[in-house]
Amino acid sequence: MSPLGHARAHALITGFAGRRVLVVGDVMLDHFLFGRVQRLSPEAPVPIVEYDHDDYRPGGAANVAMNLAALGAAVSLVGVVGGDESADRLRELLARGDVDASDLVIDEDRRTTRKLRIVTQRQQQVARVDFEHDADIAGAVAARVAAAIASRADAADVVLVSDYLKGVVTSDTMAAVLAAAAPRHTPVLVDPKIPHLDLYRGVTLITPNQVEAETATHSRIRTDDEARDAARRLQERLRCTSVVITRGEHGMWVLDGTTSPATEANFAATALEVSDVTGAGDTVISTIALALAATASLVEAAQLSTIAAGVAVSRFGAVAVTRDELAARLAT
């Protein structure tokens, strides 16, 4: 498979500007508490963390939305939050990132998902505390989510579903997404979770990582041939158009069902150094979604996404990769 040329890559990145993306899924707030460890507690064999500072970042589907906005997209986000301080902070961060979060539905009976990570010197994570309510949405909350999807999908160039198993992505939510996307044949991309696999039947593209693909197909993936077979089995099971399996340092396997015959190829990873893989999957699907909206083929979109992922994993935590950073990496 020929590499994506610099001129074509830059043309696609330029075309990211103003593309409209609807993100649906589980939003969360990533909370980092940074400190220093110099001794163990005399009360128990645990480190004593001397507090230094806090950092807050959008996580989950909110991080996907931030990635898309940083790449130049006009982003609408549909999800569910609680009526709490974490939701207020998340909205503030999204507003700073130019993400339209006006369709975040408030459910007073649940808390906003917040993941508190305690991090010490050399960015070593000591512990994580999850504050969440992950029951499936239902009733009036589910109806408001479906209504928001219906109203926003008409203007979208692509719909991206970010599933973190926190209750927003249900059979009713996926039915609403597919129904809203159908009239204009809007592509629907899903970053999946295996317990929900059959909910994604009929979507345009799914992007499981290697472990998820192995679990879904009850197979082992160590070679390109095994990746190809897993992608084909997923495509057949879900009756989806295309599959991208992200394989970490081995790159990604692409099955593009829009061509005849289907295009199948592996693309090598491009990371120069790896600091933290958190959020890399969000970067991959965000870049693919926006590239497809900018008229890229799936193969071209996948090649761009490997470059964006290489930038993302070189930094700590889930961080949005900007269009300028992506363009600068192309020049190296």
C-alpha cells in the first residue's frame, strides 16, 4: 500500500476546518492529583503523597470531542451528566475547547463520571478512584438523548459513538443514531466495548483495539493474517462496512469495505517515544472521522490517524492533538 503523500495529507488536514461532527457517548472528567512521595505511611504499607496540585481534563466521549475540535471540526456533544460540580467543570473545559456541550443531558439521579488519578514523580500513577453511576439511561433521560441526536444529526458530516460502558450507549441510543443518520447516509463510526458489540450492527466503521478484537472473535492476533481474519469476522458478524483494529506498537489493520474488492492492509505505528497510551484510541477514531468527513479514503484516514496517535502517546494523559501538531509531525 503506497504511503500517504505529503501534499495529499496537508490538503486533507486543511480540509478538516469546519467539518461538522456529532459525538454521542459517555462523557467523563479526568481529575489528576499530583504530589510527591518521600516515605511510606507508618499506619499501612502505602505511600504518603504530599499534595502539589490538581489538573482536570475532559475524558471519554468528551476527550473525543476535544480532539475533534483541536483538529478544526465543529463539534456537537450528546451525553449525560449529573447535576454536580464535576459537570460544571466539564462544561467549562469543553467551552474552552470550542465544543458545543449544550446537549449534555442532566440526570439528577446520577453523578458525573469522574476518574481521580493520584500521580507522583515521573508521572507514576499510585492509585485511581472512580466516581460514577453506570446504569443504562432510561425514561425521560433516554428520550432527551434520542431527541438531541435526532436534532443534531441532520447537520453532521459524520456521527461518532464513543462507548465506555457508563450507560449512555444502549440499544435505544444506537437505534436513534442509526435512524438519524440514515436519511443522509451519514457515516456512523463506533469506538466499541465488547459487551455491547451486537448493538453496533449496521454501522459504517468500528475501531476495536487488538484485545477487544481477540475477545470478540475468540481468536488470537499475533500476525497480519490473524488480524485480517478477525477483521473479516467482525465485519460479517456486525454487517458493518469497515473495520479498523488498532494494534499498539504494531500499528493498525484496516479492512475498507467501501472498495471492491475490499482493501486490506496493516499500517505501522509512528510513535517516536511512548509516554502514556491513555486516550490514544480517542485520537485515532477522531482523526479517522474527521479525515473521512474531509473526503479521505479509509486507508488515507488510517494513515493520518497513526501519525496523530504517535503525537498523543508521547504526552501524559488524554491530550487533544491539534491540527498544527499533526501538520508539524508530517514535516519531520
